Amino acid sequence: MADEELANEEETAIDRLARSVEALATQDEALPELVRTEVQAAVAALANNVADDGKEHRAGATDRMIDPYTREGYERGDFELALMIQDGARQMQGPVEINYNEEFTNAARYYIHEDPQSQRTRVVNEGQNMSTARAMDTAESGFGSQLIGAQYVNDLWRAARNLDSIVGDIRDITMTDPTTYVPIDGALPEMLFVGESTSASASNYTTSKTASNRVTLSAKKFTIQQVWSTELSEDSIIEFTPFLREQLAISAAAHLGSAYYNGDTTNAGTGNINSDDADPDDTKHYLAWDGIRHDFLVSTTGNGKSMAAALDLNEILVARGKLNGTDDDIDSAVGNINWGQTASDLRLVCDWDTFMVLVGSDLVTTVDKYGANATIVTGELGRIYGIPIISPGYASKTEADGKASGTETNNTLGQITLFNPRGYLAGTRRESQFFMDRIQRTDQLLIEVYTRKGFVTRSSTAPAAAGIYNITV
């Protein structure tokens, strides 16, 4: 018999048994509790495609997971994170166990430990309480500790890429070592004009070398540390988990995007582009590497422009012109990299006040006018000269030199960064790791996330970023 027919027969049996239980309960209030429980157990067994012999039976290939959690937006990453929290909470003094109800546990097992391609049916009872319970037993011991959390890790960084356009646009490679050397294209080999060789003793033609280059990715360690009271275990972690997962993803996106954009390794009382007049804390995310703004503010100052007035939109075109790394020497121009050649490949990043100035121009078309589509840049607010405009929260106003003061009120001037994401390279040495530990004597839980990332500018001879700062807004 076909799988679909078997599934239909099982569903018919479930419906028939369910009606029988309801009829018995209605007709005989004195129905023995044991009988009632046994019949309900049989219904649950059929609902989970598990026969009395304990062997699992497949439903049709078109069947799907059915449970109240997935209908409320739960995904595999949420189930994994909930179980990691459960496993970490077992370290609490007591001992204390956080036990999820059977419906949640069955759904988690399906998404984590079964092949989702099999699409086995799981129908769970929605009538039971969906909250988390505390217990002094060891039920389901080891379920969370067996969890690797691979899907949660992938979901976390996929969400980070989707939430931030800079993170999503910059190519990210796997780092095989803490320091990884990545070969990149160098100058083109020169093609020479030569004469014909007419004798056996003719001179060898002059050779031309194929230049090569490499960039160095060094893994830097990042962490998110959150402290929660153990009263967390007394509330519903099921409902809490999606919120925690969302917050971790938002934090990873914002801080990684800011590190790419604002990075500056200068750790001193003056000079850092994010804290020009105060020594930044040693744990600031932007100290990991030199980022995109650093290119035109420090590394190649010729690519920066101090506006010292209201914005002249023509200066955006001038900045784009600076992304062409050539000079007026015809020999070097042949092998040139022009990062500004295609407008749609570029990104214009600015603070919010500068964006509002741009919106007032007829040259800017906002996203609400041309509409969102599948190819739109995440966070894109509009376009000017065909260049997508984004304004993330970490693109702040600065002082007149384009650097930010440690005193927020000093940062009153706008800034624009024009860059090509292909001119930069990111790397991942360690995907995010998640831990949960108990803090002794304070009755608190420490939630920890760790990752190791790298970032580098691909070319120093042809910088992929230019900027305009000291803009009156």
C-alpha cells in the first residue's frame, strides 16, 4: 500500500480513537482512570507514528511536522538554544533540572535528531501547558549535553549577515589557521612587442613575470557575556528562547559590522578614529583590526575629503573617482583595479543626519519609491547615482577631522563613506560557541558566546574606500 494511503489509515484510526475516548468520557463519568489513560496513550502513539512494538513507521513523503511551536515561529535554532540553556542550568546548585513538556521535547527531537528530509509526521497535543517546569529529578538527562548546536551556529551568523549589509556583502572564508595567508590577484603580466627570430642564435625574448600578492587574515576573538538570575529557570524558557536568539543575532550583526566599518587598532589616548581624545577600553570591538573608514582617514588620506561646509553632491562622484587606483602612467594603467567602475557594486554609508540631507535632493530615489525586491541590499534606504545608500546605527557623526570624540556632544559633523565590498575580505577561524555556567554564591547564570573572526583590506595600492567628512548637517 502506498505511503499516502498508510498515512490516511493512521489518521482515520486517530480520529476514531479520539471519538471513542470522548464518547466514553461522556457516557461514563466513572470510567476507570487507568483505562482512560491507556486509550489516550494509544492515541498519542498513533499520532507520533510509533506502533505498540516501539518501532517507528514513516508517513507519506508529503507529510510535515505539526506542533504548536513551529506554528508560532520556532525554528531548529530555537530548539537547539533552548536545550543548550537546559543543559547549562543543570550546573545550578540543588541540583535543579529544567524540564520541558513532552510536546516541546518531541518537536525538538524531530528537528535536531531526525533527518528533516524524511518529513515524518509529528502531531502533538496542544492542550497541555507550554511553559517550563522545575523539577528535582534527572528526566531527559543528557539530551541537551548531546547537542552540538550546529544549526543554531549557522542560524546565528546567517542572521547577522542578513541583518547588516556590510557583514552580508563582504566575502567570508574559512580560516584554516589562526593566521591565514590568502593569495590575491597582482598586476597583469606585461605583453611585449618583439621581432621575429630568424636564426638559431637569436636572442631570447624578454620574459614578463606574473605578479602575485597575498593578504594576511589574523583571527581575533570576540565574546558576548550575559548574566541572568536563576529565576530564569522558574519562568518559561520556551517563550524566552526566541527573544534571546534574536538579541544575540542583532548584537553579532551590529558589532561585527561596526568592526568592519570602524576598525582601528590604535589603542592609545589619542588617534583612534572612534575615540580620538580618550584611550578606548581594551575590550572595544573596533580594536581588532583596521577597517573601512581607516583606509581614507589614516592609510590613504588622499582618498578623504574635508567638506568644511554643507554637502556638495558632486563630491560623491569625486570620491567614486578616487576608487580608480591608476595614475597617468600608461604602463601601470593597463593592469589597474578600478573599484568604482560599477555603481551598483558600491555602498554609500552615512550617518542618519547626512542621510536626511541626501533625501532632500532630487538625485536620491528612496526605496519606498522604487520598491523592495529580491536583489535589494539589506538596509538599503535609497540610491544616488545608482549607488545604494545605507545608514547603520554605528555610522555616527564625527568631529572636523573625520574621527569621533570620546565625548558624544563633540560629534556634530556628517560623514560619508563610499566603498566596494569586493575590496575587503573576512575570515572565520572559529564559528560561534555557546556555553552556560552557574556563577557560584550569586545565584546567577552566565551565558557566553565566543567566535574568532578576521578582516583585511585586499589592496593597499588601490584602496577600495573613499570618504567625505566635516559635513555641516
